[in-house]
Amino acid sequence: MNFSSRGFRPILTLAAMSIAVVCATALVPGSRAAVAEAAAPAPAPAAAAAAVSTMQSDITIDSYMFRPAVVTIAKGTTVVWVNKDDDVHTIKSKAGPEAFSSPALPTGSRYGFTFKRAGTYRYICSVHPYMHGVIVVR
Amino acid sequence: MHVSGTPPRPTPEPAANAEVKDVSKVVESNVTNRRQAMKCLLWGGAGVLWTFAGGVPRPLRLGGEAEAGEVRGFTFGQISDSHIGFKAGAHPSAEDTLADAVAQMAAMQPQFVIHSGDVSHLSAAEQFAVAGEIMQGVKRDVFYVPGEHDTIGDDGKLFFERFGRGHGTGGWYSFDAHGVHFVGLVNVVNLTSTGLGSIGAAQIAWLKNDLKGRASSTPIVVFAHMPLWSIYPQWGWGTADAAPVLATLRRFGSVTVLNGHIHQVIQKVEGNVTYHTAYSTAFPQPAPGVGPGPGPLKVPADELKAMLGIRRLEVVSDRVALTDKTLAQ
């Protein structure tokens, strides 16, 4: 709580602008590497994998990537995504015969969707739209 | 008091009475460094303090009432990325660290507080409720903009229901306080395919209209969740259509852009525009491009609070002085 009066000296001018910037805290050091969560909480029940299917294909979300990024499955297969990242992700369709969209998936949770129509589905994480995945249904 | 959105309640605060007494303080504290004072100030005879507004010197009378529309000294606060609902391993709850941040903020007695988004971790109604409750501890009005964690699945419907009352369609808004014009932008709905923030044509048109007719000497403070400058686009640390926003702001003599999103303080100055990202109150993130992704940094428990923080902003004349303070301080 101890703001020094020096740090808070009122600043009036253009010249002082640079002082304000210099006084403020610098970039947080980035030497610590991000470490993947070792012990994920118990997986939540599949949110939308209601349809009973004997065929299942698992996709892991890890380090901001869908693994595998491209999956080919037979019609009627349920794809289950498991989030192993520390960050929250979602599954959201961008193109394909059917639309699907998961709720927010915190660490350790999973989401399932059963593909009943053939075609190529492209999806993303809506929080990190640079994460891309493809499901090919034959 | 305001164009749209909820105006800040007038809050009695001794430090904000920037009349005779405070202006004298300004002078006194600055002349402790005479060289700096001579460089910074133009003296126009006894009792007149010259300040620069948009590059144009103008007098601020000592011993008299500040003129109408003149910027008075006041402070406000910034809290960011509270991520209520976030939990990972041994990390303490985001609720506890936000409560710490709020207690520190309350002790500063700012006039009001800005929350620059990612209030919640998962856009859940109860997370918004808990966050709102904890934030009440600052005992001041809080002006929110959403982060991408606040708009999951519903484009921010729940967020705006709780924190966007009185804002127009789209959730962006502006208000005036002590002669400073504040603009809250929404850049987390319709993220681009590369993950960058997006403002959109409708909001840009609104902003142009909002700023139209304002004197270029009006200090502007813009706040939005995702950085309005490109910090690390590979992780979505930027806003795709920031350029037209900045073009609209360029004519103003003092523009301060406050962002969150990257959970660390990075700053940039470009002409009259200064950009500042902020600490999170929940967890730190890696430096740009370090590691496989922008996920939470795992740090030893005893180091965590040194990597979380809040910001105090002091407006004096048309300039904004920032002080970032970690929760460990």
C-alpha cells in the first residue's frame, strides 16, 4: 500500500510523459516456462455425448492444439475432446454438414459430439480461434 | 457528465479537490527537481501555472476557480483479468487474490475503478455474481469491459446483463469525468480466425461520432480488454482492426490506452498515444512467445503475488501518471 510520493509526483507536461512510463513497472520476466498441469482434476461427465454410440474417437486438447488435428471417422462415431491444458477451451464448428458448439471446457473436462452425416467438418476453439481441427466423416 | 453508460457517482475524495490547495502541491512537488520543473513548466508570472494541453500551453490560474471544463487532478484505478472460477493445482483461488486486490484498491480511494475484462474464467452466471460481489469492496463505481472469457458461448449476454446496464447495443460506451473523456471498447466478440481481437465497423463508426466535436485538448482514456497494439499476434495478443481506432484518436494531445488480457505490464508510446497492458489479479502469463502457448504460468506459491497486481492512475492537468503495484507490495 506504500506508494512513495516520488512515484506519485504529479506530472504535468509532455516531457514528463516519458518519466511516467519509465517509472512504471517493467515487463514481467519471462524466463519461467509454462508447465503443463500434471494432475488434472477428475474428468467431468461428457456434456453432450448423450447419443449412445459404440464407436468413439478421442481428441486431446494440449498446448493449444487439437491432437490429432485431423481425424477420419465412420458415420455414427462419437468424438470426445478432453482438455488437458491449464487454460479453458471450447469446441465450435466453423464449417460442415452439422453445427456443434461446446460450453466452456475447463481443465480436465470433456465434450462429445456424435457425427451422423458424412462430410468434412472444420472447428476451432472460440476462445483461441487460431486452434483448428478437422473431422472427416465417411 | 456522460454520453452513454452510467456516470461515475460523485465521490468525495480529498485528493480530488484540485483547486488552489492541490495546484500548489503540484508546483511544490515539481520544483523539488528544479531542472525538471524548468523543463516542464512555463511560468507566466506569479499565480499562473502553464500547462500543456494538446501541445498548446494554457494557463491554470492559481488562487482562483478552475475554469469550466478544465481537467482537475484526480485518481482512478484499474483492475484486470480477475478470472473468477480459475483454479489450477496449488494455485490459490482467484476469489482470494481478487479480494486482496480489491482491499488494496479500496485503500487508495480512487474516484472510480475500471475493470478491463476477463472478470470470469468461464462466463458462468455465478462467477459474474461472485466477481460483482467482491468488486463491491472497492466502494466505488466500477466500469467494466468484457474479456474473451466473459463472452464464451453467448457473446457476452450474461456479462452485459450484470455489468453493462445502460450501455448501448454492443456494450461499448463512454463517459466524462473531471474533463477527461473515457471510452470503453469491446474487442472480444467475433475474434478473428487468427485469434486477434476485433472492434468492427459499427463500433468504429460509433467512436468517430462519439469523438466528433471534442476539442483535441481533451485527454482521452480508452480501455478495452485485448491490446490495441500488436504484442504477439500468434497468441492473439493484438486487435485486428485497431488502426482505424487509432486514426480517430491521433488528433488528441493526450491519449492513454489501457488493456488487460496478457497478465503482465507492457507499455508502448507512439506519438501522443501511450499503451499499457495490466497485471492480472488471478495468474501470470508467460512473456510474449515464451513456451508453447499463453497458458497460466506456474510459479512457486511464494512468488505468485509478486506477479499479480493493480494499477493506480493519476490525472494531473491533461497527463495520466500510472503506478503498477503488485499484490506482494
